[in-house]
Amino acid sequence: MPTLLLYGSYGFVGSLIANEAIDRGLDPILAGRDRETLREQVDDLEQPGRRFSLDDPDTVAEALEDVDCVLNCAGPFSNTADPLVEGCLESGTDYVDITGEIPVIESIEDRDAAAEGAGVTLLPSAALSTVPMDCLAAHLHERLPEATDLALGVDSFRVPSIGTVRTVIEGAEDGGTIRRDGHLENVPTAWRTREIDFGRGERPAITMPMGDVSTAHYTTGIPNVEMYAVMPQPARTALKLHRYLAPVLAVKPVQQVLKLLAGVREGPSERARERGSAYIWGEATADDGERVVSRLRTPDPYIVTTDAAVTVTERVLAGETDSGFQTPAGAFGTELVFELEGVEGFFDESTPEETSPVSPLLQ
Ligand SMILES: NC(=O)c1ccc[n+]([C@@H]2O[C@H](COP(=O)([O-])OP(=O)(O)OC[C@H]3O[C@@H](n4cnc5c(N)ncnc54)[C@H](OP(=O)(O)O)[C@@H]3O)[C@@H](O)[C@H]2O)c1
């Protein structure tokens, strides 16, 4: 059986993924940098463990020597993806993670040629952001191949885990990001607000710098991409204020205090996860004004993330991917999202401007 190593296995999402991987018979090696916490998890789950930190590149490559695939759950990924990717390239190990951070995905894409040379798959963002959005983007591109603009959105506001809060704080200094003419462009935080119908009436959503700005472009080749998320009014105001607070938030001591404050919150409970859901929306438009809209509905973001990470990893371990940088839908096609339990769609909408009043999927 191929060997899987789960790095960051004792974090909030890492633990959910560890349990799911064990349930599916993947027999993962649990791994991370903290000896005590790792030992507790290893004893509890009765799995093998491997403690190593990411400070020394040689140690990382050595730790991965007998490993076929790493699934990295240790975020913020701006601190962990680079050393693990380099270790994987040296040891010939495939790499999967759950990042939603644009700079991280971009720096992994930069290692495409090196990964091809090493015969290694690098597949970031096997999570809520970006598996459903990436599959939706690919589906919209199939419906409108001449699309030049893509807008994607998610409506799933809920109490995030500590790690997600820390990652958002860490990335706060970068402001917002969209893709224009194929290139990333920095824009102010909460740059645009749009009323979006996610399938249950219009709701105000703001531009967010989520990883889909990277992956949807690499999957479809569409040059202009914006990503929106629904936020309640207080959060929208706070994010808009962030434009003026950005220089303060970038200061390390301020970030440390915010992380401490974030540390008082726990991740969503099992009950909350079971009741949660996410509504995903996407719109592709072409230069001649033609426009197509499609939607998806998924279970709770943390359930989707766990399912997506393990499903993608199973397929990488089975040798189904080419070497080099891969996106979820680029590697497995639009149908990947329907391998995740409880996902419904694609719900296709046709607008009066469209030539065909009924989408091909509904015919
Ligand atoms: N893309 C998506 O849709 C999506 C969905 C959910 C979560 N996420 C992301 O997944 C990440 C994890 O979330 P979480 O809730 O599980 O966070 P968490 O509970 O804080 O866990 C983070 C884990 O990463 C480890 N870690 C952090 N920095 C490290 C470093 N420099 N070296 C080694 N280990 C390090 C931590 O180990 P220590 O305890 O030893 O520090 C811990 O095991 C976050 O970045 C979050 O944004 C993404």
C-alpha cells in the first residue's frame, strides 16, 4: 500500500482529516513539529507518528524518503508549504495541501517545471477553497468557452476555526487580490460589493482574496477572475475599515495580539458542522455580452474540506495524476466535486442574452 504522511495532523482540520483518512483505510503517518501533542494523537488513534520541524530542508527531505504522498494541513501555509514542497521535490514525494492562500498557490505553480523533472505531483487547495469553485469554474468554461471574465462566490459565513482566523490575519497585510488580463492585481480590501443570488435570493458579497483567483485561472485560462464572499454587515464594515488599518495590521506585535485574541475561539462543533452548508455561485461572461450562471450547494465548509482533501489524496496515491503543478478540476475534471458526499448541482441558469434558453445540462 502507498505511504501517506499527514503533516499538521493534530490541528483542528488536520484531526478531522486524520480520522477520515483512517476510516477510509489510508493508514496515514501522523506528523507535526510538537512532540507532546503528536504523541497524544498517535496514542489516541493508534497510528504511526513522525515528529519533524520544517526549519531544516535536509531533515524534511529525509523525513519524506519513504513517503509516497504528503497531505499538508499545517497553516498558515505561507510558513509550511515551501519547505514541504522542496522536501517533496528532493525525495520524489507527491504533495497535496488545503491552502486557500493566493501567494502560496502561486509559488507552488512556480515549481511546475521542477516537479515535472522530479516526476512529482504538486496539488494545492484540495479544500472548500478550491475544489467546488474550481469544478464550477471548469463547468462554466465548458458552457461558454469564449468567456473572458469569471466571477465566483461563496455564501457560507460561519464561525471559523482558530487556524483560519490566524491565516486571515497573516494575509491581511496583502489587502485584496483579483486577476486582470491574466495577472494578479492588488486591490483594496473589500474592493467591490455585489448583490449575488446564490439560489436563495440576493445577498451582498464582497471581493475576497481567496485561492480560487489562482486556481480557476490555471484550470480555465480565463484571464479575468474575481472571487466574492458573503459577509454580514459588521464584517463588511470591518473589512472596509481594514483599508485604512492595513499599515497597522501589518505590524508584527499587532498581529500577535490579534492571534492571541483569535486563540480564545474554538472551531465549529460537530453539531454545527453537521447543520452547516455552503452555496457556491459562478458567472462567466464573454466580450459579446453572453453570460452564463451556475450554482452548487455543498455541506458545511469543514466537512467539504475534509472530504475533498482525502478524496484528492486517495486519487493522487492511486497514481491518477500527471507530474507538475495541478489544480483540482485540471487534474480530475468537473465531476470531481460530485465525488464529495452531499454536493448538489450544477444548477444552470440561462439569461435572456444567451442564445440557448436552456443549458445543455438541463436538456
Ligand atoms: N482552503 C480552505 O477552504 C480551507 C478550509 C479550512 C481550513 N483551511 C486552512 O487550513 C489551515 C489549518 O486550519 P486549522 O483550523 O486546522 O488550524 P490549527 O488548528 O491552528 O492547526 C494548524 C496546524 O498547523 C501547524 N503549524 C502551523 N504553523 C506551523 C509551522 N510553521 N511548522 C509546523 N507546523 C505548523 C500547527 O502545529 P503547532 O500546534 O505545532 O503550531 C497545527 O498542527 C489554516 O491555514 C486554514 O486557513 C483552509
